[in-house]
Amino acid sequence: MSADLNSPVLVLDAGYQAVNVVPVRRALSLLALGKAVVVEEEGDKLVRSERMRLGCPVVIRLLIAIAHRVYRTLRVRFNKRNVLARDSWTCQYCGATGVPLTIDHVVPRSRRTRRYPDGGPHSWENCVAACLDCNHRKGDRLPEEAGMKLMRKPYRPRWLLALPWGRRRGFERWKRYLI
Ligand SMILES: [Zn+2]
């Protein structure tokens, strides 16, 4: 059975700490370049290239010398889809799921505060998933002014467990690296 090149692979740093999730395609290029080694693979699924056939990687580990540089290139990209994935496609004000979601700026872009003298930034730490009702209700106010409370403080994720690929293949085999 051949592997899906878009399947997710967990990436560990040299010290076995999880740093990101990448598609099989990207994992293979890190392996081919000698920047990573396979930690776990699925032997029953094969990936092929001109010269080799190997099990599909499930977990790979970056090698020491290049870990820092590659880690930086593997950072989770800031965009709407990844913010929604971080928030598990759940409105961070009312907890609604399965509804259309927007991105809410916790401190509105037009709002100047002591922390944000130029207005609320478009960043991981200031953006959350919000349903249309909550976004509308909050308007250009701070959550406390609108009597609304965030379920969780927004943060910059080191990796995304809520996979953009939509499937959780390999998840069981990732668990012990994610503690
Ligand atoms: Zn809501």
C-alpha cells in the first residue's frame, strides 16, 4: 500500500521534544538531505523514490547541528486556518462548534492600549476563533467591556495537533512524544 504524501509526520528536535507536524513529503526531503532520521514508521505503507522504498515515516527526529535552523523554518504559519485549528474550530467566547467562524482581534485593531499603542496586532497572541454572533456582539470593544470572557488565552502554538490535514493518522504513535 502506498503512503499519502500529505499525511502528517511528527517532528522531534534532537532532544526528542516535539516541535512541529509536517506532511510526509516534507519529512522525506529532510531525511534525504540528512537533516533528520526516522524514529517511527509504518512498515505496511511504502513511499517510493527512484532509488529507495521505505516505510512511511510517522515520527522523525532532527539532527543536532541543524535542529535550530530547521526548527525555525518549521514554525506553524500564522493564518486563519491555523488559528481556527489551534482553537479546535470552537468559538472562544461561547464555545459554539460546527458554525461558521471568523477571526476576532481580542484587542481590536483600531484600539490603542498601553500594551498595544499602535492598535491590536494581527498575531497569534491577539487573534481567536469567534462565531459570527460573538464577533458582532463584541464589536470594537475589549472582551471585558462587552461582558465576554475568553475560554483560553491565545498563544503561539509550537505545533498543531488539530491537523490541517483533517486526519489523525499516527496520533497514537505520537502520544508518548507529546507529554
Ligand atoms: Zn460565539
